[in-house]
Amino acid sequence: MNFGAVPEDPTARDPTARDPTGPSRVAGLVLAAGAGRRYGGPKALVRLGGRLLVERAVQLARDGGCAPVVAVLGAAAPIVRSRAELGDALTVENPDWPSGMGSSLRSGLAALGDTDAVAAVVLLVDMPGITAEAVRRLVALAEPDRLAMAGYGNRRGHPVLLGRAHWTGVSESAVGDVGARPYLRRHAARLRVVPCDDVADDADLDTPPATVS
């Protein structure tokens, strides 16, 4: 997708964002481990609008009301850690990242196991069109037994909300380059689809708009 001129940063801080210190804490889980082979380098290190994509995704989770925020790294993890300003986000390195996104999702959910989060909102690092408002819409539904994902017309996409009661099942089914989708398909009857096409775009960044840092 050609983004052309960079729009106003959708991860800009919003004072109306949900208070993450409230009774129902929702974690943010940013998957940023891929090597971006077809892209030409790890997308976590791509600069867009003056910021690394991994920085934008982490801030997006915060501004959408998520805490804690976990970023799962893999390819070029030491470089990402040294260059990215991620604040208090927890970084987790997935040694099995070449196996696909499934292992990163498992790593991230495992890292959240000791937290008091009732649910996790999953974000992919290469979707700069996602906005804090889209995240907030998912966060607002958070419950331990909730499954929800953003809707874009007739298509479903990110962000995805995984209630804590589903983390084990999601981890067991997340293999290869597949994340939570097999689990969500099996539980389609209880899946809540939240319209987000009026505030966000979940197209992945598959054409370099800038150089890799």
C-alpha cells in the first residue's frame, strides 16, 4: 500500500485514553519479531514519520489504554533494543522467530502470564494505519472470557482482543506463521467484531516508504 505523505501520527498521545491503572487492566502485545525478508529488513526498524514502527506500535498500545505493554522481538533484536525508545515497555526476545508469528504470540502471552491483565490487545508492528481509537474500542470490551477483533467492512483484522481465559488455547493453536486465527475460527460464535474502518486501516506495510535504519 502506498501511504504517500505521512498523515498526522495516529499514535499521538490522547488525554482521553483509558486509565490503565483502573480495575480491569488490559495488556498491549506488539509482535515485532519478523525479518521482513520481502520488505528488505526488519519492519521494527523502519522509520515512518520520524519514528521507528516498533516505537509507534508500542506508543499506540499505551495511548489506546493498554498497560503493561510487551514487545516481542526476534530478528535484529539487539539492534532494535539499542535504537528504539520504548520507555517502560517490556521487551521479550523470541529465539524461535524464524518459525513464524505463532511462536511470537506464544512468547508474548507467556510473558504476560505473571501480570494481572484480564486481556491482551494484539498489534502487529507493520500496520501504521491502526489508531489509538481502534485500540480503545477493543479495550472497552475487555473481560477474561472475551474474544474480539476489529472489523473493516466485510473483513476482520487487527487489533485483536484475547481474554485471559483464552491465552492457553490460543498458545496451543498458534503454530508456524499463524497467530490466533485458528482459535478464533473455532470460537466464531462467541467472537465480537468491532467496526473500526471509520477510524483505522490495518493494511500492512509491504512496500518500503522509507529506508531501514
